[in-house]
Amino acid sequence: MSTPAQLLAMKHAAEANDAQVSSETTLNSAPAESIDTPELPSLAGTGSSTADSSVSADSLGSSAEALQSLTPTTAESITETPKKQTANKSKKKHVFNMDDDKAFPTLGAALGESSTPSVWANALSASQSSAKSGSYAEAAASAVPSFHPAVKSSNTQTTFIIDSDQQVDVPKADIFKIFSRIKKLYNVSVESTLSTATNKRTFLLSGPASSIQTAKREVLKRLTKPVTVKFTIPSSVRSAVIGSQGSHLKPIINDTRTKIDIEREIAGADAEEPADDDEIFGKMLSVSIQGDIAGCEEAKTRILSIVNENTKNLSIRVDVDRDLKPFLPSAFKTLSFSDAVDVTYPDPETKSCNVLLSGPRDDVIDARTQIRNSLATLTENIVTEERTIPKRVHPLLDSDKIFDATNVLIGLPSDDSDSELVRFTGLKQQIPAAVTFAKELCADYFVDSLDLARSHGGDAPHAKCLTAYFIYTKYFDQLSTKYDVLIHAPTYASLAKDDVKTAIVTFTCHKEKKDILKKVRKEVVDAVNKITPNLVRVVTDIDLFIFGKLDDSKAIENGVSIVPLGKLAGFGNKLVLILQQSDDEFLPSGKEIQERLDAADSSLDNLRELSKEVVSKTISVDGSDQAHLEGKTLSVLLSKFEPGSVEIKLHQNADGPSPDEVFLHGMKSSIENAVNDIAQAIEDVKNYEEACKYNVSIDCPRKLLSRLIGRNGKHLNQLREQFDVKVDVLEDGEREKSKDESADSNETSPVRITGLKTNADECVKHIESLLKAWGDEKRVVMKIESKYHSRLIGPGGAYVHKLQDRYKVIVRFPHESEKGHDDEVVIRGPSRGVAKAEEEMKELLEYERENGYSETIKVPASSLSRIIGKNGEHIKDISAEAGVSINSRKGDHAENGKKEEAEFEIRGSKSGIKKAKEAIQEFVARLENQTSVVVKVNPQYFGYLVGPRGSTKRQIILKAGGSDESVYEFKKYMQIPNKDSSSDEIVCAGDKKVVDKIVKEINRLIGERERVVIESVPVPKKKRGLLIGPGGSTRRALENELKVKIRVPRADSESEEITVEGLPENIQKAKEKIVKLVE
């Protein structure tokens, strides 16, 4: 079928080539039909056709005449009139409606889907546009079918229509000038006609393919009204759309001749409730494009293409209720995510309450939907029930073990509480099993208790002081380790309360060792009786706020320990002074006791003086204003003061919570400043947009600039995060010039800090302190033989960490791969600290040189590789743990046919050598006790032995005493062939005792499995619900109780047979219970 463009082209070709082409020649198209189906011509360059020859009409008049010859007086349709009507009388007339948008696409009309839909547009909500509904790009997306010209030509034609409301009111004379200019500039002829019925203007452009689209853009620019297109993009891709120095946005603006404004994200501005898209893509920014409609749509398409490219992958967080975190792994087992999605669950031990999803956008959004649905279901099904359990056995309730076994959480009352109610949280049907398991945990243990308040004639305050002392000095921990018992003591908070008259300590051990508790009780009683009330003094005249400045060196000189009970409890101002005495010391006289306690007490006088300067103040601040102080603002405000000089509590007064008050406690001078700073901070945050414009600059020496910036800007980002400011390193051209600018300005780079005045000033102080410290930094290289390195480092780096903490330096030993520098130890930090650390390192080195020991140990050569481990990891672990160096030496063949032996040389301290030898010998003994057993098992039982997700196999190994610390060793214990294997052998290798138990358990399980039978029980369909129970609870209870598997037909099945699988004796019991249930 022919399009209007083809008809116009055919007409002009016929006029120009009348001698060559017959009037009956067709355009090599299908027979003429009503033009209801042709594709829309594309204004992007695809909607064009090859003409017979160039259109000759170069003016508005010729264009109008050419179109008028095909147009009735109403200008609403075009009729094809063959030149030889006598030859075509039998043919049907073909009418083309000039207002048919399918034949002539209208600017702004949405006719069908775009041929190039935006993926980004589908992901977000529909964009808002000030243009007419429907996009220009969508209206002009499809290409016009090409046709075979009668005369071949390199020229192209295209047609389009401009709606009346989009046209600029231009006189005909000016339109003629526009068309002439286009012809002159681009060698493109423009023909146009105006419909008197609809005022739509139709255009036909003919000319070189390379110029026709540019000419079309010029027509649109000159003859259409400017429009504004608005839509949104994620703030995270704003920089990608703009590009470095506008490298992406400038070409779009130049090519489309549009003006583009992209909203800026204002830091600190109040955020509205995020929409669903905001949750996925972050804050959305508005984009406004002004220009002609074609340019606007092209610019929008190109911007969205960049957005789409930069949002192919997403990382989003799904909020999770803190109470649901432990249940997530089991709840999400049934979910099916794309392999391309990386899912990170929150650690129950941390404060994180988000599931992190990363991967392709669509897959991530699908995963988020699944997780949200699963969380909703979980929230509905999780319940909490309380059970009364004696307080004395609460320490035995291992919450981790209970959860691992039953998927139920337990919540114990605080140690200070007298409550015996224990909370069980989980699925309702799982709670009974958790309660049973908790009872089983307690059943194997014996619990005894001792109330220390009954000692010394019932002196409860004295007993509580002693209990706090035993906890503080870790005396109870030492006893617990010595006798392998669990000792549970009251909390510091309980011991600090005057109204508590008890100090109960509980002792727990396995029933088989209950006799050991007598020894433990005796030691505790002896320790209590040894410290009489006259050896203890309680000081209460020092403010708790000053406890952090406590110096107990003078007290220690007099044999007095100080327990800061108030600080440990978190309230009160009790300091407990206890005179210590060794076993070989005669009991001092009463006078000597008082003198020592007085000396320790007098050493606290400086704290008493400071306590006089401690004040409390409550100020009234509206709760909504206090919200401005929360978070970083308060942290920055506190950083202005000396650590420990002031404490600020929002929404509180001296007595407790108070929504419109702020409680300040600290040194008097700091409190007054803090009150003013709070008022200023609130005022600044209220007027954030103005207040955050404050800026201050600081000169940073160029040699320290890289340290200030940090790797990939890490340190600058930390400063921005810590002080909530903007930190910029200015270029030389941005330096503020002044007449008295220092001559050495080239040696520094200005750094500008912008933000709230308080925050910016504190950031400057922090940077100045850093620059001062870095400027005083010194670096020393010590030459130390590598054989001494491990001993100088110490076990687990203990010696090095001690030096670094004491002198605020960094000590770096060379890595083994640093050839040529393997004897260089670098110490870097403040000059005084470096000098002190270097001196101490020299003393330690001299000691090691004089006191170094070495010893040789022999091992079977066959065990050498296992002792060393992969890449030497095992021997390195032993070496690090013992703080020694271990080197393997070539062994010799022993006489009389004995096995070949290998040797290890161990160098270090005597204790370290002994520890390393014991570790190696223990490992060798374990290797010599290894065995391997093959068990033949019918392959049909392999899956049964493995269990769901390997649970049965794991339980068999752990029950036999195997350890899962080493994945390699754990796998060797039960090596079960794959499904595709034809082998029927299970290989069990490892420690002989463990392997023997595993083999025995495998044989037992297989024996039971071979006895399993399946029987059926008739149950009417209408009574199946009685057997299943709510949520399947009744059926599961029967299965767990009788160790059987009950299978119920599907709801749409008419079968009345219930199958029961299990051991014969269990099946009989199950059948009886089923029959009884459905009676």
C-alpha cells in the first residue's frame, strides 16, 4: 500500500520524468487500499522513503499547489486521481484523510507504543510533562515501509504533522523565508499544506538523507512553540548524567538545542516520607528540559539512557524488625532468588536491622518483594509465651543451644530482678519443644548457692562490698577455671543498691562433679572470712562524674585496692577501699590498717576538690528543638569540651525522662559554655540553609596534604562524616588573594571547611591538631636480625601493641616478602614517642640476644607435611601461639630399620619452646591415631544418611565427638558417594574413636531404615482436618512423638487412604492414635 509521502513523491516524479515513466506505472507497491495500517513515520530519522527524484517545488506557493492538486476544497482529504481515468474506471477510488494521524503523525500524539521504550521509565512512576499527553518520541517511533522507486535516487523524503495548538503564529511570507533558508542551507525542499478543518499543518521534506533530519529539526524549531518537559531521576546518578565538567550533558544540550536544569540535592533539608522509588533509587531529583518538542524528547531519551545504564545494578536495604533477625535464615529458606542477587542478612549480634540486596535491578526488586512478603508472614506467626522457671537455673539456659535446636528465642529476666518468668519467642508449635529442651539442659546439672550476706554476723553491706571486689578482681573467674564450675554472682547495680540485703552466689556443675562444689564453697567462705569489716572502707564524698580521673597508684603502694562501684553500677558515688594481705603476711594491727586506709583515702583529696566544681543544671528546651541536636550535632558540640568535662542528656532532668528539658552535668565552667552552645546550635540548625554557608579556611603544608586527604579521599570523607561539614582542598586559582599574603604560600594549599559555624570551627581545630602531630612526626629505621622478630613482636603482637599504645607510635616489622629489607624495623610517630620506643626496643633486643634458647624435636617424617600444613599455615600458627620461631631440619635414617625422622628447631623462651613442643607432640599423637574404615551401604540410603541440607550427616559426626573447626577434617569423617556414582562404599576417616562411633551409628540407622514399612489407614475425607490440625500441628506432633511419617492425600483427591511410614511398632501406635482422633 502507498503512504501519502509516496503519493506526493510519485506525483512529482511523474511530472519530472513524464517521458520515461508511463502514467500507468505503479510505485512497485501492493494494490491501492485504504491506508489504515501503515507504520508511523519516525521523526528521529527512521520515517523516510526514497523518492523517484528530488521534489522540485522550492516555495510555499508551489508546495501548496502541489498538495492542492490532491486535496478537495475542504482540505480534509487527498484523493488519488489516475491520469488515464478511462483506463481505470473499474478501479475503486482511494481516499486519504489529511487528518488521519496514522497516515500523517501528529506532534505530541500518543498513537501506540514507542518502538524504543525506556527501561528506566518502566522502573519508575510516569514522568510529568508540560506538553500534551503522550510523548512526541512515542508518536514518531515506527518506520515507514520503504518502496522501490521508479527512478533510483539518493534523496529521501519524510512527512509529519504539527497540531494547531503547537504551531507558532507565523505569516505566510515568513514561512516562505524559512523554507527558502532551509533549502539554501541543507538542500532540502519543504512542502506544506494546512487543513482548514483541524488547522493541522502537514509537511513533506525531500532532500539528501544526510541533511533531511537536520532540516526537519529546523522546521520544528521555527514553527512550533517551546515546551517544557519534566521528569525525575535518582540523585545518585546526577553526576553521571552531567559527566566530568559537563562532558555528558553539554553534547545533549548542543545537539538538541535545549536548556536543561537538574535539581540539586540540598544536604540537611527536611526529607519527606520516601516514595517506593525513593526507597530503591534514593532521593529523586527533578529534571526540566526547555526547547522545541522534538529536541526535548530527544534530550529526555538520552538522559534516561544514561540513567538506565547507571541503574542496571542496585544495592538496597530492606528494614527488618530487630526481634525477627534470628528467625530470618529459617524463614527465607523457601525463597527463590536469582543467582545474580547477593543477599546479606543482618548479624543478630550487631545493631544492624537491614537485609542488604545487591545485583541486577529487576532481580533485586523481585527479591525485595519476596522478603517483604516473608517478613509479613513471619510477623503474623511469631508469638511470645512465658514460663515459670526457678531463678537458680537461669544461668543454665543456654539461649544459643535452645535456638539452634528449636528455632525459639528465650528471654531471661535481668539478674537484678526477682522474676522467674522466662519468655519463649518463636512459632507457636515450636515453643513446647523449646520448653522441653530447656528442661533437658538443666536436668544434667547440679546447682548450689551461697548467700555471702550471712557472713560476719549478717553484715550485708560488707558482704556486698566483698562480692563486688571478688568480681572486679576476677577472683570468681579464677575459681571457675580452676574447678571447671560455673559461678554466677549478683550484678554491680544490685550490689550498689542500699535496699538489697543479699549477696547470693550460685555454683553450677555437672551432676557427676557435684562433690567438687564443696571445695569451691569452702574457698569462697575462707576468702570472705579473711577480709574482716575493719579492712574495708566505703568512700561516698566524691562525685561519680570525677571517677574517670581516679589514680590508684598511691593506694596500691599501701596495699589497698579501690573498686569504683558507682561507675561499675552506673549510678551512685561509692568507692570501695579494701586492704589486701598475702598469705605469708602477719595480720597488721588495727592502727596499721587505719593508717594504710587513711593514706589511700588521702590520695583521693584532689578528686574531692574537683567534685566541688561539679554542678548540674536543667534547662528548658522544646522537644522539637531538641530533635535538631540529636546525632552528629550533639557529638560535635561535646567534642568542643575536654573529654569527661561535661555530660548532656536530651529529654531528661535530674529525676529522669522529661520531654522538654535538657540535663547538663559536669564542670561548672563547661556547663555555662554548653548552655550557650546548645542555644546557638539549635538556632543554626533551624536556619540551616543560611547557617551552613559559613566557611573558614586553613593552610595545609603541601607535604602533609596527601595524609589529610587519605587514600581515595578516605580521611576527608571521615572528617565530613564526623563533623557534618563540607571539606574542599582549593586549587591555587581559588586561593583568596590579599596584599599581605605570605611569601611561602606556594608551600601550602588552602583547605576550606563549610557548614554550621560550631561544626566548622571544631573541624578546623581537629585538622590543626592533626597537622601539628604530623609535623612533629619522626621516622626511625632499626636494623634487627629477622630471627629475633617474632620474639620482639610477642604472642599475638602483644609487645608491639604495648609499645604503640604507650608511646602513640606505629611499629612496623618487615613482611617476609620484602627482600633486601628483611632486617629493617620502622618506628614512626611523635618525636618523643619514637625516641622512647626505640630505646625500649633496644633494651628488649639486648635481652633476647642474651637469653635466647633453642631446642630440637624429632617427629616421624611421614607426618612432616601435615605438621607444616598447607603453605606452612599450621606450623606458623603454632609458632605464633607460642611466641617462638620454628624451622624444619632434614632428618636422618635411623639404624636397625627404624622409620626415617624429621627435626624441628625451636628458638625462643623456655616457656615458649615448651608450649610449642607440646603442641607438635599432641598433633603427632593425633595423626598416629588416625584410621580409615569402609562401610558398604545400599545407595538408596545415602540421602537418608545425608539428611536435609546435610543435617543428619552433621549430627552423626558431632555426636561421635568430631569437630567442625576444620572443614577438611570434617568432610573426611563421612565420605558419601555422589548420586551419579555406582559405588556403595562410605569411607570414614579420622580419629579412631570418632570413626568407630560414626560407623556404629551408620549401621544402627541403616538397620532401622531397613525395618521401615509403609501401611495405610482409612480416614474419611471430611475428617482429614482432625488429623492435620491447625497449620499441620496435630500431624507434626504425631510424627515427632512416634517417629513416623504421615502422608495425607491432596485436598482435591478423593482417596480416603492415609499412609504411615516408620518402624512396625511405631506404626501400630500411630494407627491407633489416628483412629482415635477421627472417631
